[in-house]
Amino acid sequence: MDAFVVILVSAVTAIATLILISTGLAVIFGLMRVINMAHGEFLMVGALTTTSLVLKLHFPWWLAMMVAPFVGAAIGGVMEILLISRIYQRDLVDTLLITFGISLIMFQLAVNIFGTTPPGIETPLGAMTVGSYSFPAYTLVLLVAALVMLSGLYLLFTRTKYGLLARATAQNPAMALALGVPAQRINFITFTLGCALASLGGAVLAPMISVSPSLGQAYVGQAFMTVVIAGPAFISGTLLSAFLLGGVSNGLSQGATTLWGVTGLFAMAIVILRFKPLGVSASWKRGL
Amino acid sequence: MTTSMPHDEPLTGTFSSSLAIRSMRVKGLILFPVLIALLVFAAQFASSTMALKLTLWISFAICALSLDFVWGKAGIFSFGQNAVFGLGGYAYAVVALNLFPTSQETISALLGAGLVGAVSSTLLGYFLFYSRLSDVSLSIVTLAVTLIIYTVLASTAGPEYHIGDALLGGFNGIPSLPGIAFPSIGSFGGEELSMHQLLTFAIVFAGLIYFLLHVLVHSRFGLKIEGLRSNELRMELLGYDVRKLKLTAFTIGGLIAGLGGGLFAAWGTFVNPSVFSLAQAATVVVWVMVGGRGSLLGAFVGVLLVQSAADAADLVVTEQTPLLVGLLLIGVVMLMPDGVVPTLTRWIMPARSRQRDFRIKLPVAKPGFANETPERRLSVTEIAKHFGGVHVLRGISAAFGEHPINAIIGPNGAGKSTFFNILTGRHRPDQGKVVLNGSDVSRMPTFLRCRRGLGIKMQVPCIFSDLTVRENMQLAAMISREAQDICDVLQRVGLSNRANEIAKTLSHGEQQWLEIALLLVQNPSVILLDEPGAGMGEEDKRRTIALIHSLSEQHTLIVVEHDMEFIRALSAPLLMLHQGIVFRSGAFEELVRDDAVIDAYLGRRSHAG
């Protein structure tokens, strides 16, 4: 029973983490076909905002986490207006290279401002005990945050006017434009939303991980893999993909070492792609 | 300064199985050893710091060269070239530490680096290309691989992680490697090279790699990978195994990057996981972007410019490399996406990019070979195909070849395109057989069917728009066992005076003819035409119909079309598909008088009962 709880808790943590780190990327890629290479740095922005607000300005942790997405959205919005909107029509590799450039600049600026190893914050809420095993109660926050994020997005894209227009623009940009959809504004909102979600993800994870400017590098590889495996349905696909990859990597981490966990995640991803090159949701009928 | 090639230059020639190189290029290459010798001579006067720096840059340039080849020539955008470079470095370290104490040489380690580079690229490439990943997924996966290697190598700090005598050492990497040392033969070799000797070695080594790559790029293989970059689908429709070609190009890139990594490790006498960092992955791309992708020389120019700029900036603000690389990357993409070398080339020699001479002499089949092809038949039996729950085709049987022209018609949603795709091999049937000239090709991929005599003409012109008309034709002829004379075919479609022009400068109509010429040069037994009349004016349609009639003398044609006037002019037996079955077949006049056919087209319920 205790062993079961141990495995369950760590699996939930792994899966929720993957969802938190990849949703923002999935939204931007799914709706704009833009690969945001600076995604990892937006995770970092969220995490650093949270730790700084808690340590310097003594915000309560939950309030600091609520502020983080706005910081991410502000940076992302400026980036979209200055650079992304100008090259959106061009080669896909161009947007990839531009965002890569931004990623490097953000990384170096973070190092300049915060140093390479800024102080972290404690995990709030203490521990919970089940039998002889105790685990951080904050795990539940991760789980709830991941679920709220996905269900919130589902509602946003099915129930709002923006959601409808964004999906229309994604499916057929030329037609959407011809029907009078302000595609440029929709893309701006989508990109900003994606950056905000990334920062929120980083913020929620901040108490559980070591927060530093290189945080982005540490997580972005897994985030990319999750999104590629997810395929076109960027909400439900991401959920399934996080389950598959998170489950496998967690199992291996438990059984062997973290090193094997990371390697296993990658190996699994490559094997899935061999058979499902367009991702697990490629043949699904619903597009969300 | 370009010598223009006369248009009527004979294209025929003797078949040569070796790599035949353009004669003009060969002349240029005589100068090449002289240039290398001059560089080696000049290198002796470099200061020690300079020599050290230049050797490092040369190892970088070899890495850039590999990406330039893979991306600029073959069109595969990989973020993983620096990972292969890094693996080469680690391979050098591991082999050198294990062998050097006894063998006193590290050339084996350098070759080992190249081998590891090639093998790791083959493995990765197999998954990338045989999964048919999209370009985007491919670049993401290569990046993720890089990051994961970084993570894995960084966590190998313990003493348990070792290969032979080499401790992997986690973040700190592997220190105290031996430098480049030749095996001792008499008084030569047997000890590590000095700083200036290493620079000399690096210049010659890089020069050799550059030379071989240059030869490769101008060989038949070079033309094939240019075709790949220009139009992958057409390559497949000509009968090329696209995945294998890509894998080969990627492996060659891996070999080069691995060798560069070996030189890098020998230069620094250490290697650590920082070569796998994101910043490094981006830097390789920046080198190639700045130098100009597709220009082999650009790799060297790019490294020289970017690294000099980085060094200069380092004097002003230290330790800001990622910031600088980031700014450079954004600047180049926004302001000069073509890179320095191509931009300069265009300024200095504006004609050169347009003027291309032909590269290869081709095997030419005996004239009149076409008539000797005995079989020109394609038949299908009981073909069924469903997508999800929708049964698009429900048991179609037909035989083509009795009559030279065959038309397939049907209202929207009848299953025409699915049927066409079953014939081309894009879709595999759930049931039933496709038989081409007596052999079952149901499970065969498109390119193999094309090699066995199937020609496919797409609705929109599918040609190599970045290559000249002649190069287009050569690509088609190279893979065919029954290649026809290129000049004859070009004359037949009226393009013989355009042979040296880049295909994208042709008009829409001419591009259609070029595509037909690509089929003709391969002398296929059966030609599939997908809506040949689509988007054409009356004049073009008449020409196309005339051409179809003339083609039918030597080939069996299958035309999928819904333009009734067009079909009437073909005077061919019709096969009408409706709701996934062969609804009617017969002559045009019979079908237009059939009420059931009209009902199907108008979407009426049958009134005949």
C-alpha cells in the first residue's frame, strides 16, 4: 500500500510537471505553427518572478505565482510585436531562429540580473503522511494547477469568441482573413497567452525545483518532446503525451536513476514518433 | 566572369560510372592545392595565440561545413550538428586515452571520432527520416537529442561512468587528452604536434574535407540531394528512395562533424558537456546563416566573421557570448537571410547564379527503345479502402491497357482521388491487388512503382524549380533504366532552347510541359495524369489534349478528370466511380445518355428505380 502511494505520488508529479512545462509551447505551436524556442526562458521568467517576489517583497507564494504569468505575457507581447509578427509569413525556420536568438538573450540577461545560482524558496504547505510515507502536500497543488490549466484552455477555446477565431485562423489563415478575422490580433493574443502559460507553469513549479537562469535549458527538451508527441490536438494530445512520457520516465527514475528516466523519456518519444510521426493525436477527430 | 554554355551543347555522351565532374570546376580545383600551400606557409608566421585560435576556428568551421552540407545542400535543418561534433570530441577522448599510452598516436582517435559521428547520425537519421517526420518536428527532435545528451553526460560524474581508461567526468568532462600525434614511421611521427604543426595539420585536414565535399556536391549524388531540397515529392515520383538519400546525406554530415569534433578535442586536450549546450547549437546555425547556407565557402567565412566579432565584443563586455550570439542571430535572419557569401557573389557576379552548366554525362538508351517495351498494363482487383469509419472504395476492379487512353470520372466524393492515390502507392489498399505489367505492386512504395514503369503527372506542376531544365531532365534520366535522349524529349515538348534556364523562370504552361518531359525521358509504360486540364485556358487545353493523344502512341494513359468537355475530346473508354464502386463503364456517348449517371452527378434520387 505504501509502495503504491509512493509510485502514485511520483507519477502524478512527473505527469503534472510535463503538463505545466509544455502547455504554453503546445498552444503557440498548435495554433500558430510557430516553434517558440524561447519557451524554456519563459518558464524561467515565471519561476524567477515567483522566487524574487517571495524573497524580496515578501509576497505570499500563491500571490507571487498569480503575478508571474503577467510578467511573461508582457515580455511575450513585446516580442510578438517587435519580431514575430514581422516574420510570421516567412519560412518556418526563420521564426525558429528568431525565437532561439531571443532565448539566448533572455538567458544572458537573467544571468546578469540574478547571477547563475539565485536563492530558491521553500516548498509551502509542508508534508502529508500516508502510512509510513510522507510526501510534500504541494504535489496536490501541481496536480490541481495542471488540471485547471488544461480545463481552462478547453473552455477558452470552445466557449469564447477568441477561441473560435483562433482555431479558425489556425486551420485556414487565408480564409479566416478573407472572412474578416483580425488574424494579426488573434496571433498576438495567442502568442501572449502561450508565454503567459509558460510563465505560470514555471511559477507553479518554482518551489519544487532549483530555480536558476539555466532552468529553461533543463526543461525545454522535455517540453518539446511532449509537444511533438502530442500532435495536433494540443489540449487532449498534451494530456496523453504527458501521461505516456511522464509515466515511463518516472517508472525508470524510480527503478534505476534519474539519468535513466531522462534517457527513457527520450527513447520512448523517438519510438512513438517512428510509428506516429504526426503525434498520438494525429488521427483523432476532435481538434483540441 | 562566366563562360556561357551554348544552348545546343550536345548532351549525349558515353556512360561513365565514376564521379564525373564539371570540367570548369576541375580547372578551379587545380588552384586549390596552391591555395592550401599558401595558407600553410602563412600559418608559420602566426603568433602562438593566433595559431591556437585559428586551429580552434578551423575545427568550428568543419562543424559549420557539416551543417552547411546537410541544411544548405540537402535541405535537412538539423539542430544536432553540434551534438555530433561533441560526440566526435568524446570519441576522440575515449579512443585516445585508451590507445595512446601503447600506440603513441592519435590518428586512430581522430578517425574514431569521424566514425562515431557517422554512426550516431545514421542511427538518429534512421528514426528521423524513416518516420517521415515533418521538417519542424525534425529540428525539434534534433535539438531535444542535443539537450538530452547534455543532461546525460553532465550526470556521469561518478567513477562508475568510464569507457576503458577514460572517466567521463560529468560536468568537468575529460581532461588531459593527448594532442594529434602521427604513428611513428622512421624518424617521423610518434609524438604530439607542436602548436604550429597542429595548425598546419588543421589547414590540410580541413582543406581535404572541403575538397572531397566539393567533389561530392558536384557529382551525381550532389545533383540528387539538390533535387531532394528542391522537390522531395518529384524525386519520389521519379523513382528515388528519398529516405535513403536523406539518410546518406545526413550520415556524411555526421562523419564531417565527428571529424571536426575530434580536431576540437585534440586542440583543447579536453572535452566537456558544454559543447552540447543550447548556445553552442545556436552558434553553429549562426555561423552557417552568416556565411550563407548552401555555399561551402560560407562555412569558413561565417566562423571567421562571427568568432572575430565575438572576440572583439569580449574586449568591451566580457562573458556575454549568448547575448551576442542571440543578437547576431536575430540580426542576420531579419536583415540578411541569405548570408554573406551568396550576397557578395550576387554583387560581384550577378550572372553566375543564373548560368549553370550541365554536370554529368548520362547513359543514353538506344533510340527507338520505346517501341520495344512489350507490356503497358495496369490492373486492379477488388480494391477496398476506408478512412476511419468511411468506406471510400468498396471493391473496385478494372484493367487498363487494352485501350491507350483511359479516363476515370465521377462526381465529387466518388473516391477518384483515393483511387488515384492507390494507383500511385500513396495509400495502401485495405484489400485487393494492384498489378503493374504482370507484377503485384500493391504493397510497394511509390518510388519502386515508378522504377517499374509508372509515370505520375500531378495536377500542379511538380518539378525541381531551383534547378535548370537540363538538370531536371538529368535527374529523371539518371534513375531510369530506359532513359531516352534528353535533347529529343526537350524538342518534343518544345523546351530545347530553354535547357539552361532555371525551371522556376518558365511560365506555368512551360512548367507543365517540363513535367511531362520528365516522364517521357523515363519512358514509363503507364502514365497517370491527375486532372491535366485543371486551371487551363481553352488554348492550353487543346494543346494538352493533342499531347495526350500523341503520348498514347507509346504509353498507356490513365486520366482522372471531371471536365466533361475535356473527357469528350479524349474519346477514351470511361470508368465512372460513384460511392466507392465502379458505377458504369463505357464510351462517353453511352454514359451521357444514361439517366442513372446523370442522377448521380446531379445528386438526385434515382427516378428510374
